[in-house]
Amino acid sequence: MKVLVIGGGAREHALCRSLSLDPDVTALHCAPGNAGIAELATLHAVDVLDGAAVADLAASLEADLVVVGPEAPLVAGVSDAVRDRGIPVFGPSAEAAQLEGSKAFAKDVMAAAGVPTARSYVCTTPEEIDEALDAFGAPYVVKDDGLAAGKGVVVTADVEQARAHALACERVVIEEFLDGPEVSLFAITDGETVLPLQPAQDFKRAYDADEGPNTGGMGAYSPLPWADPRLADEVLETVLQPTVDELRRRGTPFSGLLYAGLAITSRGVRVIEFNARFGDPETQVVLARLKTPVAGVLRNAATGNLAAEPPLRWSDGAAVTVVIASHNYPDTPRTGDPISGLEEVAEEDGPKAYVLHAGTRRDEAAGQVVSAGGRVLSVTATGSDLATARERAYRAVGRITLPGSHHRTDIALKAASG
Ligand code: AMP
Ligand code: GLY
């Protein structure tokens, strides 16, 4: 199978790593990729938001499967363009991707499907905003309706800060605060059959002890020893299957990766958000534990043949990933800093700890890999349990030098120590 992956972050590096280990995959391509993915796949420079350009590339490579990683190309309709060319694509249509692209659309689908989520108001005027803030009280949860790379959400006890964020958005969703731990549960679906993956937990805040601003995600682990083992089945029944059924009923079936961001509250599981793609950094730990070769599953989802897929097989062990972020992330990150220590990780820790690249590129003049984004590396490790995986991940992090960088030191700490 010839596979083309669209995207260039650590999630795509994790996908490419799994695909490269799959004996069914005979050729692996990625656009645009990054310095790490370049070691596994042939890179192509293409505008990933240009559906026709991606479809042309896929056709010229005679790809049997295109996997679209990030949300922006999905919302821009890249999957539609590839599918229209008759090439199987893992990733929802632009219409179905509105589940991530518009918080208001997601709320509407959940209401119709009876999926449990926070009560909310969609507001466009200052009067509506004040009414909604009043109705819920602190802590306030204020979400920009559009795509904001995980940074459009403000959760605060300060009503002025909440109001200021709301007023800065064109359309805003104001909702009830959900307490309780967060879980990310992914499912692969062909629009009808839904296969949940194993749950993971992401660390969204920039600094230790959940301090600092929200980020795209600073680390993750799987499995969740504290969670009910029936969680995935419960979420399949109450959230994932009803959502997929509702989108099919509307004539806009969702095929690809459905990501449920959940809060486990005292009153039960509630959806915080949906995403229309693999989450980053959770994908790094979920794929690290998946034993079933991934290409066939993604292709069966892309072609509507998931019903015949046998149950997925998982390692009993654990996986942890720690994100190394550049100076100033999540504000305007500094880029172009040299990265060293990558070879040491490969030599000393491989294959149980490995570095997945997020924002990196090879600086040909300097003959070196340099930072090229906010999240730079996702250092991932596996082990028989979380404590072992965690120790390996942090040992590998310690071998890497990136001037000015920061990372959290408490990823999976609580879960590993029971
Ligand atoms: P989102 O982009 O919707 O995932 O929101 C980003 C983060 O904001 C989530 O991971 C939560 O930590 C927090 N958040 C969002 N909605 C709520 C809510 N209703 N109650 C509490 N925290 C929330
Ligand atoms: N890990 C959060 C996200 O991918 O949106």
C-alpha cells in the first residue's frame, strides 16, 4: 500500500512511524513533513490547504491511501478533493469536520443526538454575552466559535477577563464549567461502524501543576490506571456512536478520526469538545500502544469497510510523551534554535524511547536540525508500566538540548504514583 500523510507535526511523525512499521506499507510519503519525518518518508512541498494540489500529488504518487492529519486542511475540504479523485482518504469531509470547526455546530449535533455536554449559549452581542455570563456564574468558560488551535478557550474566575475574551470573538460559546479529570478518547469510524481506541490524558497548561496558559498540549500518557475500564465502551454507546449516527442521518457522514475530549464529572461523562482528527500529543502515546498494523484499519475506514475489522490489539504496557517547547511558547515562539542530543536518544534509549519531531527543520547551511515552531519535539517512551515509561521519557528528554526551551516535569506523575 502506498500512503501519503498530510501534515508535519509530532502527530504525523507518530503516524508515519506506525505506518513505516506496517509490512503492508510499500511506500510512505508526507507533505510537508519535518526533519524527523524525513527519515521515514519522502517529503513533498505542497500547500496542504489546497485540495486540488494535494489530490494531484496523491494521484501522481499513485497513493492507495491519503491520511489527513491536521484540522485546517480538513476544514478547508482537502479530504473532499482527494475523495472526488477516487483516492481513499482517511479524514472527514469539510462539512463533517465542522464538528471541530464550529463549536456551535458541535453543540447542535450533540443536542440532536442526546450526547451529554455542558449547557451553553451561543452569543453574538454584548447583551447576550452578559446574560450568559450571569446565568452560569464563575468559573466562566468562554470559547471562540471558530478554529483556534486549542487556544481560543478562556476558563477564568475573573468576569472582566471572561467578558473581554467574549467581546473579542465574532461568535462565542459561553458554557457551564465542568469539573473532574479530562480524558481524550479517539475513535476510528467509516461513518457507520465506530472503533474506539484506548483513552489517553493530555496536559494542556504550559507549566507544572497545571499553571500557565492553555497550549496545544504539553504531554500525554496512556493507559489511565485511575479510569473505569468500561470507559471506552460507555463513551462509545453514549457519545461516539450517537454522534456518528446523527451526522450520517444529516447526510454528512463522518469518516476518519473522531476525537472526544471528555470531562469525567461527578454527574457522569460530559463532552468538552470534539475534534475531527487525531489529537496531538495523545496520538503519540495511543499509537505507541497499538499492536494492530495501522494502515489496513485506516484504509478500511476510508473505504467504508470497518464492520469486517477484527478488534484492535493493544499492548498491556504504558506510554508517556513529553513535549519540548520553544522559548516563549505558547506566545510567539522563537524559532531557528539548534537541537542537539537526538542521536544520543536513538543510540542509548531506542527503540523504547524515541523522539518525534513537531516543529523542526533541517538547516542545510548549518548541517543541523533547528526548531521551526512552538512545540518542537515530543519525546515518547514505552514501558511495562507508567512509572517505567515516564522514567525513560524523562531520561531521553535530559539528553536533548534546545536553547531557551521548556517542558513540563510532571507529565503522568500523579497517575504513575497511583
Ligand atoms: P477546548 O478547546 O474546548 O478543548 O477547551 C480547551 C480546554 O479548556 C479544555 O481542555 C479544558 O481544560 C478547558 N475547558 C473547556 N471547556 C470547559 C468546561 N465547560 N468546563 C471546564 N473546563 C473547560
Ligand atoms: N491534544 C489536544 C488537541 O489535539 O487538540
